Amino acid sequence: MVDLTVKIGDIVFKNPVLTASGTFGYGDEISSLIDVNSLGGIVTKTITFSPREGNPPPRITETTAGMINSIGLANIGVERFVKEKAPIYKSFDTRVIVSVAGETIDDYCRVVEYLEKEISADGYEINISCPNTEKGGIYFGSNREMSRNVTKAVRQLTSKLVIIKLTPNVTSISDIAGAVADAGADCISLVNSFVGMAVDVETRKPKIKKIIGGLTGPCIKPIALAKVYEVCSKVDIPVIGIGGISTGEDALEFLITGACAVEVGTATFFDPKAPVKIIEEIKEYLNSNNIKNVSEIVGSLIQS
Amino acid sequence: MRLYDKRCEIKFITSLSDDTYHLGIVSPEISESCIPGQFLMVRVNDDYEPLLRRPFSIFRTEPKEGIVEIVFEVVGKGTKILSERRSGEFLDVLGPLGKEFKINSKNLILIGGGIGFPPLFFMADFQKSENRNVVFYYGARTKDGIFFEKELGRICNKLIITTEDGSLGEKGLITDVFIKDLETGIIRGEAEVFSCGPTAMSKEISSICKRYNLKSQVSLESVMACGTGLCQGCVVRVENAQKSEYKLVCKDGPVFDSDIIIWED
Ligand SMILES: Cc1cc2nc3c(=O)[nH]c(=O)nc-3n(C[C@H](O)[C@H](O)[C@H](O)COP(=O)(O)OP(=O)(O)OC[C@H]3O[C@@H](n4cnc5c(N)ncnc54)[C@H](O)[C@@H]3O)c2cc1C
Ligand SMILES: Cc1cc2nc3c(=O)[nH]c(=O)nc-3n(C[C@H](O)[C@H](O)[C@H](O)COP(=O)(O)O)c2cc1C
Ligand code: FES
């Protein structure tokens, strides 16, 4: 038997595979297709204090081995989330991380405070990296000071796991990573989507209404991996790798590079069973390489 | 309703015209449980090109043989690849998805424009043994875009075919012929309209129905990434009881009461 468990902060995950925010809804949408309890954890759709209806359509378009989205953090708001969705998690035997965003630091804090009072999530993923909102989101994540300040503010509100999710759309991601690690984050997750654009040459219109959106899927994997490498070389806190992960081999690349866990996003759209298959494939790899514990491969990259 | 995500064998794939194909897959679970208006998400190959599954309305089922059928038109790379798949091969198929057409009346008017006809065919076929009066308007550009007219003629009380060039049935746009029939009083009594077709047609049918006080449901299209409510990518604006909001075409639809749709230009 291989040991797939990973520990981040005080939280033990039964395996290193989570679902990425915004790609697995609130966790109850496809529970008839995959057993959520087999996952290491789920990260919810990003929750904001007030409900957001999101951006006008078209919101998505396919690109070569990827897709661009401009959902705009459409979500039901923290109050409805607590009432309608959180009760479902009581029956889940997996870790639930609530993704949180806001337009100001106060906004982030209000959501976390509300959740701290009302529910018992295993932790928070602070989304300072959404490219699809006018305010907040990526503007926090691309500024060292703001990233530090929002991390500090949230840290003071909770003793639960605080994961800061970074945007790759910056000059130096390791710089930002260093700042949030210093400010008390337990963990860093990366990457959120890359800014991207596509044009319909027949109509000469952008293929999504907001013109620029977030590029995700297999096409971003090598760039995301390089970002994870950069951040792992810089900070000592655990890192969760995200970006185009669609197979066990993809996930293993991130683990070997230094991520202690991964999140699966776009792959779940074209293959709802992808997260579960990835867990199985990691297990097979460990078995066939006689590795007893998944932590043995984390950061095992040979750089000679 | 349960959702299935299975690797299904292609039972047959036949071309109906230069660019239209009829595909049957083996899926006893979906075949048994799906209802008209619902759709499938089909992964056309195991590659990342194209990346996403493609949505197709269910056209017919043969529950005894466990078969589910779709009819599709080649419009881009995904449908091109699908048209080149062969019987005996396997496809990942997710379904049945979405909300169905809801029948509340004895008189049904089904309006299918172009490749929008499959879900309405399913509806006509599905309820053929019920004692309802079914009138089917089926429009296309030319006669080469009209399929299964013999079968439709059998399962409907009345089939009205329209082509823009007049090569089959009445000449003109399906919407014009429909209005003419409403004006001349051929359609009488309480009837419900169900439509599926290009957005311009659906929009026009919806406004005609409003004008003539006919209840109508429409099956909408949208680009979709997941088909299951995960991505929030497939929204349409609706206005219901003064409340304006986005709904998901994949989960809240694809069938909607047409009077709540806010049609974007
Ligand atoms: C609920 C639903 C049911 C459908 N049922 C059927 C059906 O029964 N038969 C059928 O032939 N088609 C159906 N469609 C449309 C079908 O999904 C698209 O034609 C297909 O996804 C195009 O894929 P492609 O890779 O060939 O085209 P792409 O290369 O992706 O695009 C080619 C062109 O088609 C347009 N297009 C792409 N996706 C869609 C879409 N979802 N709707 C409208 N236009 C699109 C693009 O804008 C582009 O102009 C349905 C769509 C939905 C949402
Ligand atoms: C449709 C869509 C919606 C997303 N919504 C969110 C979100 O609400 N919050 C967030 O932090 N990330 C969101 N993301 C980003 C993903 O969580 C992930 O970081 C990104 O997609 C890269 O991973 P992938 O290539 O595996 O998809 C979204 C991505 C997609 C495709
Ligand atoms: S297609 Fe993803 S939510 Fe509708």
C-alpha cells in the first residue's frame, strides 16, 4: 500500500489531488459522476461577500489545447453559500477549502469573518489572481505590497489553513510569493489563468465579450510548471501546483518539481473523471517505482 | 435524473447529405432514461484538439437495443472529426443533460429550423402513442437540408415543410409560413409551440407567439465547456417576474419558456 496523504499546515489531505476553484462548482454538481470522497479535497467556486452575476456572454471560447474564460467570479455570495451549499459539506469525507475574493482588503476580511462564524471549512484559498474582475483580484496579486497586506489581514482572522492563490501575470512571481510567505500564508497555490485573447476573423470580433480573459488547460502546463519551479526555489512554505493538469503524469511533473499537491481545473470539463483518474495514475506510478510515500517524490527533481 | 459518463461504442454513422450525419451510439442507460429536449456532451476524440466536448440534442432512442442517436452538421473542427469516426470505435459520452420540453396541452406545434430539428423529432416520436395533435413545421434553405421527412410524416398529424428556395414544400422562411397559418386561422384552439433553430429564428418565433398569445418553449444554443453547471460559461439573460438574471443554458435549459428570454443582438 502506498501512502498518498499529504499534510499542509495542520491539515491532512488523503491524497494530493484537489479540484481547482471555479471548475468544480460548489462540489455538488457532478457528485453522481465522481465520488468527491475519493479526492484529496475540493476548492469551491470563489465566494465574494455580495452575489455577483458575472460578465456578459460569450464568456468562453476554445483555443488550441486550451480555453479562454471571462466568467467574472459569478457566485451566489457568502450568505447564500453558507445557507445553501455549506450544509452539503457535512456529508463530505474530504477536505473543503473555500475560495475567497473581494474588491478591497476589507471585502476579503468580511467574507472570511462571515465564514469563520458560520461554518467550519478546512481552510481558505485567497484568490488574489482573478483576471476577470474590474477591481480586486489580479490587482492585488500583481502588487507586492497589496499581496502582503491582504495576506496579513486574513491571517489575523483565522487559525485555519490560509492558501494564497497567485497570478502568473506578473514580472516576478517569486517576489510576490516571498511577500505572502513572509506575511504568514500557510501555503501558496499557483497558477491562476494567464491573460489571453482570441479573435473571430470572419466577424473581426473578439471571441469573448470582455475581449481579454483567462487562458487555461493543457496549453498552459509548461508555463505553469516553470512558475511553480520558480516559486518553490524561493519560498519554504508548501506550494500547490495548478495549470493544465489532465493526467497522472502531468500531476507528477508538478510534484517532482516541488509542489506538495495539485489542483485539477479545465480537465474536469472535458473529462469529469479526470481528478479521480489522476489519483489512480499517481498511485500506479508510485507502486511501479516502489515508492512507499508520495512525499518522497515531492521536490525530487534531479538538477545535474 | 442520473447522469452517465461512459465510453460508448459507435453503432452506426451514416451521412445524410454532404455535411449532415446520423450517429448512433450504444448506451442503454441514457437510451432508457433520456427525454426530449435533453442533450449529450460528446468528446469527439481522445486528443486535446479539440479540447472540449461538443453538445448535441438527442434525436431518437431505441431503448430495446440500448441505442441513442444524434444528427449533426459539420460546421467546424469538432464536428468534422466526429464525422470521420467509424462504427465499432468508442466515444466518451456524457448525458442525459439539461431540462426537457414540458408538454401541457393536447395541441402541439413543433418548429424546427435547419439542424435544430433533432430535439423536436425526438419529441414527436416520443409522444406518438399519446393522443395528441402534433403539427410539425420544418424549414431549411433547400431540400438537401430536410431529413427524415417520411418518418416525420408518419409520426405527426401534419408536416409542413418550407424551403427558402422552394425546392421542397412551401417556398419561404419558416417564420413567414407560420405567421400566414396563424393569420388564416388554420391553427385554432389552445396550442403550445416548441421550437429549436438558429437564434434569429427562435427569437422571431418567440415574438410571434407573444403576439398571438401562444405559450412557447424554445431550445437554446450556447458555447459550452462542461455541460454540467461547473464552468458558468453558458449563460443567457432571462427576466422573470421583474427579476433579471443569468441562467445556465446547460443546466437551467436548454429548454426555456421563450417569453422570459432577453434576446441579445
Ligand atoms: C444544447 C445544444 C444542442 C445542440 N444540438 C445540436 C444538434 O442536434 N445537431 C447539431 O448539428 N448541432 C447541435 N448543436 C450545435 C453544436 O454543438 C455545434 O455545432 C458544435 O459544437 C460545433 O463544433 P465544431 O467544433 O464543429 O465547431 P467550432 O470549430 O467550435 O466552431 C465552428 C462554428 O460553429 C459555431 N459554434 C460552435 N459551437 C456552437 C454552439 N454550441 N452553438 C452554435 N454554434 C456554435 C462557432 O461559433 C463557429 O462559427 C447543439 C448545441 C447546443 C448548445
Ligand atoms: C471557467 C473557469 C472559471 C474559473 N473560476 C475561478 C475562480 O472562481 N476562482 C479562482 O481562483 N480560479 C478560477 N479559475 C482558475 C482555475 O482555478 C485554475 O487556476 C486555472 O484554470 C488553471 O488550471 P487548469 O489549466 O487546470 O484549468 C477558473 C478557471 C476556469 C477555466
Ligand atoms: S457549459 Fe459549463 S456551466 Fe453550462
